[in-house]
Amino acid sequence: MAGSADTDPVILVDADDVQIGTAGKLDAHQRGLRHRAISVLVRNAGGEFLLQRRNPAKYHSGGLWTNACCSHPLPDESPYDAARRRLSQEMGFACPIEPLFVFHYNTPVPGGLIENEIVHVFGGQHNGAIEPDPVEVSEFKWVRYADMRADMLARPEAYTVWFRQYIDKHGDMLGQWLKGH
């Protein structure tokens, strides 16, 4: 499976998520340029979250636990299409997805980089095989929401900053979503 290269372009956006240009992915994170991103949250029929541990060799946040898929649309690619593409590339499966929320955050991440992203967050359900790309993912697991939240509170440094912020800002809604409501 092909992962996304650190030199792939990202879509630069204004505060209203309107495209204003492009930049290299690594350059955008080094300079803290606002850009469009995608995340996919996946549940199973039992209402558990799929988490992945980012490969330790990733250019930032390596070795940290996060949601099923995090990436960026390519120029001329919709967030929905990017989410479907990257879920398949990173985790080795496809499933129907739907928009959950859009989230903006601007914060430093490990490696001296800055995430300044408007993230289109999608949710899907999957109950089959998972075959992650080892370049992207070192391991994965299904977790109960209450157990994940308790671990996130006890060990926040084990999770990516964006995933912690999703849970902080949208935790109640995500708890209901996991139950299928």
C-alpha cells in the first residue's frame, strides 16, 4: 500500500475553509500554515472505537495512539474522497462514512511542528478484517469508549493532540455516536 509522502501538497485555506493555495505538507507544518485535513473515526457493531498507534517513524506524533485515520486531501480532492482514500491506504479497509463535525485547531506537535488545521471529521462502522499499512500504523486495537477516556485522562501523552481535542470538545456527541444514535 502506498502511504502519503511528506512532500505531498496540502490545501491552504482561510478561516472559512476556502482554498487559498497549496504548500508541501512538511512545509505547512513547519510554518504553521492553516490547511485542510481529514480524520476518520470508526466504530464496530459493539460500539467500540478503532484506535491506531502511529508508526514511530512518522514525521510527527509517531508512536502515539489516535483515531483510525488522519491525513490531508490532495488538491482538487474533496474531504470525503480523501477520507475514503486514506482509510483504505492506512487501515486496509473501506466502509461507508458520514460527516460528524468540522474542527479547527492550532497547536504545536512533537518534532517542532505546528498543526494549524481545519479538519473534516467523518465516522464509519466496520466489523471486518483490518490490514494496516505498517509504514503508517504500528498497531491497532478496539477499545470501549469509557476505557479509552479513562486512559486518555491518566496518560494524555500517549495520544495525539488532535484526538484528545476531539474528545474534549465533542466527547458527549461521540459517546452517543458510538452507541449508534
